[in-house]
Amino acid sequence: DIQMTQSPSSLSASVGDRVTISCRASQSISSYLNWYQHKPGKAPKLLIYAASSLQSGVPSRFSGSGSGTDFTLTISSLQPEDFATYYCQQSYSSFPVTFGQGTRLEIK
Amino acid sequence: QVQLVQSGAEVKKPGSSVKVSCKASGGTFSTYTISWVRQAPGQGLEWMGRIIPILRIANYAQKFQGRVTITADKSTSTAYMEVSSLRSEDTAVYYCARESGYHKNDYWGQGTLVTVSS
């Protein structure tokens, strides 16, 4: 299975900050990388697919980049509603797809 | 607009089974792929398996092979995920999600809490 490693595991930031979360794959996955936001008691929400494509309805402050093994999710200016846990997911190998361990974004 | 509505919370005894449903509306169910993902308390997201209703093909993460069965009923646009031989470690919120291009999960059910306790 392809292993996905996110860093950092947790992050404290303030409203208005620029935040970057990294995700590394154990082998090349081309651009088959998706990002999700997950809040307690809610279903995960797709933010970015194919490494850099913004899902419909997602604010433009979210962006994704990378290819091969190294990927980044950037939030350009944190808003109060952005405090959540973020997961990357590789879909290069569809069997199985695998998630990173998550990055918890907390209010400083 | 695609909507996935899951069945309600369950409390089960160790060794028993649970079957969670996921009813879809909007779009064409038979052309979907439905994935199942779970989150145990304090843990991350874990992909369990998927089904392609039009092909009646399901595949599973190796960890769940033999203990999880995913099915779909095209007549009711409902997918099901059954876990047998439940143990305490299966206590989790179980989600269904539509899988579309790039194997991305773009629509999710609201989640079903399954608690395994004696």
C-alpha cells in the first residue's frame, strides 16, 4: 500500500495567517492527490482534487500544489471556520486509496 | 444535487454483526462508485472498500477482507456495508461517500456511529 505522511501533525495559527500543510507519498502518485477538511460531528469535505483543482464551492483561499511524492495544501488567509483537521488522500492506487494521518489546525 | 443519507446509530455486542445503509438521491445511482470510510475515536480516516453498483463489483482493503461485505440495491439506490465478528476496535463513525473522477470522494453521508460494547 502507498503510505501518506502529513506534516505537521498539529498546527496552531491565528485568523488571517497563511498556513501550509505538507503531504508526502511513499512512491510517486503523479497528481492523484486529494485534500479534505474534517470538522467534529460533520462529514469530511472535499477541498482539492488532482493535487491542484479546487472543488466547486470551495473558497479560493484554499489551494493545492505538487506532483510525484510531495504535495502542499495552502490556506492563504485563515478564517474562523477553517479550524479543523485536514487529510490528504492518494488515489493513484485505487485499491486501496490511503489517507494521511491528518493535520489538526487549531486556533492560537 | 447528490445526497447520501445513512442509517442511524447502532450499539452492538462483541461478536455480532452490523449493517449500515446509505441511500442516494440525485444523479444516477447505478453509475456511482460508493466508498466506505471509517473513523475510530481519536483516529484518522480509514478507507474500507467500495462498490460499483452497475457492475456489482466490490473490493476491500486487505484489513477488512473477509469480515466486511459491501452490497448495493439499484432498485432502491441504497448501498450497504456489513461488518461481522464485531470487536471493540470497530467502534467508529462509518461514512459512505460517492467516488468520482480521480477516485475523489465528492459527496458524503452524514456518518453512522457504531458502538461495540458488552
